[in-house]
Amino acid sequence: MKILVMQCSSTAYRCPIKYKFFDMNNETLLSKGLVEKVESESWVLHHNPTNKPIKDISVDEPDYTCAISAILTALTDKNCGVIQSIQEIDAVGFRVVHGGEKYSKPLIITPDVENFLEECSAMAPLHNPYNIAGIKACENLLPNVPMVAMFDTAFHQTMPAKAFLYGIPYEAYEKHGVRRYGFHGMSHQYVSERTAVLMDKPLSQLKIITCHLGNGASLAAIQYGKSVDTSMGFTPLDGPIMNTRCGGIDPAIFPYLMKKEGLSMEHMDSYLNSRSGVLGLSGVSGDFRKIILSAQKGNERAEIALDVFAYTIKKFIGQYMAAMNGVDAIIFTAGIGENSPSLRAKICTGMEFIGVEIDPCRNDITGVEREISAAGSKIKLFVIPTNEELMIARETRAVCASLA
Ligand code: ADP
């Protein structure tokens, strides 16, 4: 069974589309790629077939239908392709950011599902509308192929009410669905499943804290395979400070700053989402590599930004140890979690009292799966590169099998 996995994001992002194409008979990656916006605002597909050279293909128009059409053409091209015809694509799996409370499992996309996702767009305006645009484009280009949606929020639907309710009038939850949803579900699920394999123990016996540290950063407390708490909330703005997002702050700051700075709601939204986080603190960049370099050169605000980042993450780790009455393993994943030994060390240092001991030599790695805790560390530490797309492909295969 061959499955195409699509991640469609906002056209405002540098990469509006990422794809991976798997042969799920043996879970091998046949090809991957991304569509990148270039300076002239036009889109270029970087098509990367396994064991063949990367090919850059310009997309006729900067829209989802043209870009996905270019992906399908590349997949079937006689030189850079990996299949003979699009008939070999058995199913398409989509990452959808917000599924509300209604969808806690992956499912076949029907017109009813699409209508509900449109309703959820108000809660994820930067994500759901673009996820839906990608789905519609694929439906047009691949009619009769099953389309499966998997939700970033779904994995966290196991959280108990004490973890997902906010301390505001209950009617806000009942009438408007205001509650903690959590995001990055597929990544937290994937790395927790890998942890069980690496520790050679059933997931149902493990307490794990997963730290997904990318441009968006979120942590999850995973007790016996189920998410019991997570740091992102009603939207992906909550949690530790992130690249350009403020993370959790005192809500009274909003009206105060709006008044002081004369900011409108829209300005406030971009202030908190795009101008805050380590970018806002350091004044250097939202890219952690640049901030680390700047701190190494003596920039104090860059150093402070990194300190705040690591400190807010450490506090979540502490909270989740308390929430689960202990922890067996802490996992680092995504761009920063996989690639930054210095930030992993900064986060772990100072938790030796509770049994967290990082091994500096083992920690000196980027982008590979490895235990990084010291030999005697009571709590195990691992770097596990995430693979959200494989998770989506596995679930898509399972949903399709249940139809047969
Ligand atoms: P996204 O959240 O958009 O999927 P990623 O998971 O790829 O993104 O994470 C991107 C982030 O990872 C960027 O902020 C980048 O600076 C950071 N990153 C990548 N490599 C390193 C590195 N070697 N050291 C520190 N940060 C890194």
C-alpha cells in the first residue's frame, strides 16, 4: 500500500507544503519534498526521491492545486519519479491542526468532516483554512482515492478535565469550546511509542515527558501511553516561550499593552505570535542557531533569551513530574530538541536532585536517535527525531484497512 502524506500550511510560511510518500508494506520512504516560497513570491518544489538526485521544479502558480499537481507529476516522472502512475497512490493522509473535541481519532474525510473543519477554523485561523485548501486540491487531483485526516489535537483528547479546563466561567467551555486542546499530537505520540521500543518496556507501563522543541514548542505528560497534560492550549500560543511566540503570559498584559501602545486586536495578535518569544527578547532572530551564535559572541540579550527558553521548559518538566507522580524518561525532539546539545544541557542541568543526569559525551549529537542520560541516571533521557508523517501514514493505513 502506497500512501502520500501531506502537510499544508499557511501561504504566509516559507514552506506552504511538505510531503512524504511511503510504501507502507515495509514502511519505506519512497520520496519526500517541500514547496518553498522564493523571493519573487513564486513557489518552487524541492522533490527529493530516495536514492535519486534532488530536483527543483518551479510551480506554475503559487497555489495549492498547482503545487500538488507538480508533486504528482514529479512522483510519476520517468527520471525523477518513484511510481509509474498516480493509480499507485492508494490513500492520502493529511495533517489537520484543529479537530476540536469532536475528532479524537483519524478518519476518512467526507463533506461533513470538511464542514466541521471549517467550523474549527475560527480556533485555528493560521492553520485549518490551509489544511482544508490542501485537502480540496487533492480531492480534485486524485478523485476516488481515500483521504484521511489526522488531527494535531486528537492525541491530547485523553486529558482529564482538571488538565484541560481553564479557570474562567464554565459557560465559555460549554458555549464556545474554550479549553486546552494541545497540539503536535502526532509527534508526541510517535516519540512516546519509540521510547517504549528503546526502553524495551510496554508503553502501558511508562511515564514519559516529551519535549517537542521546534519553531513551535510543546511538552506533553504521557502516562501509560495517554496524554494527561500538555503545554499548548486553546491555541498553539501557550506553553514555554518559542521562536516568535510569547508562550504563557499573564492575560492582564493584553489590555494593558493595548492601551499603552494603542494596539488594535490584530496588532496584538501579531505582537504575541510573530514578534515575541526569543526573537522579541533577544532582538536578534527567531532562529535559535542565530541566537546561540550571537550569545557565544557575548550578546547578553541573546543569552537571556536562551535562559528564559530553557527555564520555562524546565518548569513544565517539573510540573509534569508532579502531575504523573514521577517520570521514567524525558524525550527531546524537533529542530531544537534534535539538534542543540547546548540547549538540551541547559534544560537538564539543575535537576540532578530528582535523578536527571545528562551525559555530556552522549549528548554531543545532532539529529540521531540516542540515549543521552548518564549511566546512573534514574530518569532516562533520549533524543528521538520525530516522524509525524510516518505516524500519519500508519494511521491512514489503519483507517483504510478498517474500511475493507
Ligand atoms: P517546525 O516547528 O517549523 O516544524 P523544526 O522542528 O524544524 O520546525 O524546528 C525549527 C527550529 O529548530 C528553528 O528555530 C531552528 O533554529 C532550530 N534548529 C535547527 N537546527 C538547530 C541547531 N543545530 N541548534 C539550535 N537550533 C536549531
